[in-house]
Amino acid sequence: MDAPYFLAYWGDTHYIYYIDHPDRDQEMTNSVANYDKVTKTATSDKGLCNRDRVRFHYFNPNGAVQKKYAMDNCLATFVDAGVINSGWHIAHGTFNDYHVKAIVAELDKRRVRSFNINYPVERILQEIDETYSKLGEVILNIRGKNRRRIEDNA
């Protein structure tokens, strides 16, 4: 024990607290820089560990959850304009959040299994693609004044 330390006792348990750890400041700098990279500037989850992949897909604008929130806002815009029915929120929008909740549940875990991140991310991205394709079909089939509403909101 080269670094200065002190002992603390709680019942029968002994705790050793190091007063000054030489690498602590560098480790904190590296972890903050990594967190900023993962949550703000990364464009893909390639090469990240599972915990960082969870953070990427939840916080990063290129992540699956943020893409789903953008799609939810798009659906809300079309519902508010009266272009599509409000049932789209239940079927495809903000109420369809099972896989988002699965990713949120993994945020606090120390260890994340690959399956627990791969499956929800794949499903979210697949649901986004399906929803946009269905939305495209609906918009193409709209005639008359609803079509003018869409063109005005675009």
C-alpha cells in the first residue's frame, strides 16, 4: 500500500480508503471524454462495449431510441394536422415503447448481455422502418384537402 490510506470499520467489516490515488484524475478525465464521445459525437456503435452501446442508443442522436423519438414527433405532427388517426400513437408511436423500456432497464446495470441490447435495438429500427413505409403508403393514398394539408405542413 504505497498511497496514503485510512481504515474505517463498520461492524465486522474493514474498509480501506485511499486518500490520493495517482491515476484517479487521469481515469476520471478518460471516462468523461469517453462518455461525451459515446453520447454526443459517435456516429455508430461499432467497437463500443455493451454498456457504452446502451448509452449510445439511448442518449446519442444517432441511436435507436432518439430515432424513435423523432419518429414519434413526426407521427404527432401528422395526427395534429388531422392527416392520420390518433390510433397511430397506440400502434406505432409513443405508446409502443416496450423495447425502449428494455433499453432503459439496461442503463443502470453494471453488466449488459449482448442479446439484451441487440434485440431491442434491432426491433426499434425495424419498427421505425415499418412505420415510415406504412406512413408513406397512407400519404400517397390521400386525396383532396388532406393532401393540401400535408403539403402545407411540409
